[in-house]
Amino acid sequence: MNRYLIIGLSILTPLSALSALSAERSPKPNVVYILADDLGIGDLGCYGQQKLKTPNIDRIAAEGIKFTNHYSGNTVCSPSRAVLMTGQHPGHVHCRGNAGRAGENSMVLDPEMTTLPRLFKNAGYNTGAFGKWGLGVTCDVGAPNPLTHGFDTFSGWKSQVIAHTYYPTSIVRDGKEVPLEKDEFIHDLIIDDAFAFIRRSVKEGKPFFCYIPTAVPHAAMHAPKELHEKWRKVYPQFDNLIGKYGAGQDEACPPVINPIAGFAAMMENLDNEVGELLELLQELGVDENTIVTFSSDNGAHREGGHDPDFWDSNGPLRGIKRDMYDGGILTPFMARWPSMIKPQSTTSHISAFWDVVPTMAELIDQPIPKQSDGISFLPTLLGEAKRQKKHAYLYWEHRAKSPDRAVRMGKWKAVVQRASKKGRKPAKLELFNLEVDPSEQKDVAASHPEIVDRIQRIMKKAHRPLPKK
């Protein structure tokens, strides 16, 4: 049974305090979880972006709550998504690095686990995923895919590697590969499918979980032609640049003239579609009881001609994708739920992707899966800071062998970046006080040996070796 009721002027009141009242229980909330790909925290207006506007994405924060200490599941795509789907932290989850092409199926989820979509399915929701799965090939017969983990429907790229281009040869719908014309922009087709799923669910009178892991703004800076041309006029000085992406690519990835304009155009296109989503929810009469969240799988990238320095994509933070500094793992997160979340709220609560599974479990009255390492942040969403539990620490590791590692423990942040290049000094633990040094510039490990010792013990405890194959 839902633990909260909506009464009067959208005032949130615990059920225990209303036991004598004859108010009706609110229906199950719909959930839309939008996951951008390699979007830096500084790429959005509500987090400080100055060179382009994202008014519709910003609206989620303005009409809801914005998190300032929300961390991704990892510093690259697949392991971050594995954390999101399982609720396991990076030292426990099976996937700890990207594995392209032949190794892609090594990233698939454990079919015995109760994953995020399975939670919703068990609660009677329609479930749909639309975009970049990132955890194996989506149309392998007999192999785990989105449909085997609780999604009723899936529309998107065939594989993580092919998701580097927005002009692939096919789209996968419900496990079947459908050929595309040469000039069909897959992202917009995927969003159309997501909107159709929402319409269908409302027509059926069923609550829905709509997961939109868009590939924007990763890899090739492909965008709709008219928007790209618009931004080329804004930044003509970059017309001599050609953005290329071809590393490990299974399909042709067309080059982009002026990738600076391409990035701005793809971001405007995504923002426009978020606006269309919010309008659709209002049109269908489900806006008040639909939670819309927006986040990113890790920090900003430097591929396909994208220039995170020009866009100040990581804001004041150090590092980008593949780094364990906050620029690689501190991500935007915002949530809008008009009937329940107080507008213009901001929280510094420290949370991470592995908290999403228990948060959604509490929201829809499902048991938290046994494998989960997370803590529900539903109290924070609902403005109930006093009952919000906190993590003793957050832990990350990237790569199975000689991993990069990081720990967030209150104001303290420790980073160990492995020495992977010839001639580099051996890896060492750096310690930063984020209260006074959010940019992680001053290593204070030598001054705090007791904190270093605690964190080293945490790193040892949090790491679970992967089973040998």
C-alpha cells in the first residue's frame, strides 16, 4: 500500500497522520527515467551552462528537485548502467568496464536478479526501454536482453558499439532488427516509440515505467540537419573542424562538419523532446502523478570532435569520462513530480546510481532486491530530510584488473588512478576535502594519515573479486 496520500493543496502528509480521514489513496505513480550519455554536469543551464540553453530539461529541476551530490554508477557506460539496473555498487556488480564488439555479451545482466524494470513489472506496470541498452546485443536469440529483464517493449540500437552513430543500418524493436533507410535519424524514431508507449499505457489504464537511455550527446555529433545548420551560423569559426568517430565501429559513422555546432544541435533537439514529453503528460492527464527524472551515465566525453573544454562541460570539476575525479562521476540528477515534490528544491544529499533500485522499490511498494547495496532517497524527494538515511561511504572501481578506484566519505574524496602509461609514476592514493576543494586540486593525504587508513580499509572491504571464467 502507498504510504502517502495527496490531499488539498498537494500537501504531503504521512498516512499514519491521516488514518482517521476518509481520503482516497493516490494511484501508482508513473515513472519516466531519462538517462543521457556522457553529458557533463556543466552541460545543462540549471547547473551553469552559459553557451547554450536547455529550458525544458531545466524545467524538471525548476518544478521539482535538483541534486548537487548525485553520482553515476561508474565513469564509463556499461558498468554505470549495470549498477543502475541492479542496485549493486561498482565493487560488487558484474560489469566493471566497457567491452565492445565480441565481448559485448560479457556485460549482460544476471537473469536471476530482480532488476529495476522487473521491480516495476512485478508491481503491475507497463515497462518500456527506448535507446541505448549498453548491456549486450539487443536482438540475440536466446541471449539476455531488455525483454528478458522485465521490459515489455524495447526500441533502440542493436548494440553499444553501433550506438556511436545516429545513422545505423537498423533499429531493434522488441528483439527484431528492422532495416533503416540511409538518412533516417534513429534518435527521433526511438523517442517517437517512447511517446507511443506512454500513450498506449494511459489508454490501457495502466501505470508505466518508461526508461529512455538516449545516446545523446555521445560519440558522433550527429543532429537533425536544420538544427545543425542553425548552430553552424552561430559558430562558423569551427567549420574547418571535422568530427570523426571510428574506433572499433561495426557500422559506418558519418563524419560531421563543425562538431561544435553538432553538439549544440543535438542538445537542443534533446531538450525540445523533453519539452514535448512534458506536454504529452499534460495532454494525457497524467502529469500530476508522473515522476520525470533526468541524469547522465558519467561525465563529459572527448570523442567525435566534441570539445568539453569549449563548453565547460564539467563546470568547476576536475576530470571527464574515464576519470575517477568528480568530473568523471558526479552527474546531474533532477526529479519532477508535481503532486508530491516541492518545486525549486535543491538537496546536497549524497547519493548514487545504486540508490535508484531501492528508491523505486519503496516508491511502488516492492521489496528491495537482496543484491542491492543502495539506500532509498525517496525521503529526500518528498522533502523529508529527517528520515533520510545516509551512506557511510560510496565506492567505485573501473576495470577488473588494476582498477582505478574512488571513495566518497562525507566531505572526503579519495582517488586512485592506475599508472597505465609507460613512464608514469606508480598509482597512489590522493585525498581531497571537497568542502574547501571541490575541484580536487590539493592532495592532503600526507596531512591526514588516519583518513587515508580508513579509506584504504574501505577500498579493500568494498571490492569483491569477479568470479574466474
